[in-house]
Amino acid sequence: MSYVDGFVLAVPKANLDAYKKMAQTGGTVWKEHGALAYVECIGDDVPYGELTSFPRAVQAKDDEIVIFSWVVYESRQSRDAVMAKVMADPRLNGEQSAMPFDGKRMIFGGFQPFMEL
């Protein structure tokens, strides 16, 4: 069964084009190093909840949009190997990869699927 990394973050609306460019590079790098799928989604129906919500989770400001993304791998072992290559890839390091969002508010984690239909 596959393995999935998930991400939720807030991007300033003014930086959305820069984020899309960064995501395109990221997707290319992840896929080249063995990821099976790479998906980036812009929040379209993510209301600010009274207790919990995607915007609350990432402390989204009025001028920010929530991004939900995930990467699919063959297995946890494959993910670990792919991630090591991704983190060492020069295309994701340095000035050209400056993050157009506050990385301290990003939520991420690895998930073992228990059902795939």
C-alpha cells in the first residue's frame, strides 16, 4: 500500500504566482526522484470555523489563501529515499527557492493509508 505526505499552509494572495512557480519546480523534483503523484490545491470552500478549520490551523490572515497538497509514494521506505534525494536537490535550495509563505505555520506529516478505493 502507498504512503502519503500531506501539507497545509497559508500563502499571501500577492505571492500566489510565486508559490505556483515554486510548486511546479517542487512537483518536477519530487516526481523525478520517484514520487508517484504530486498535487497542489487552492482553498475554494474552506470557511473559518468556530473551533477548528484549515484557516485556523495555519493561522491564515485575511490576505492569505489556504493551500492543501500531498505527495504519494510507493511505500514509507520509498518516501524516505525520495525525500532524502529531494532535500539534497539543488533546485530546492538557495535564493531561487525562497519560500513565498511563512513556513513556520505550515502543517505537514506522513500518513499510512488504511484504505484505497
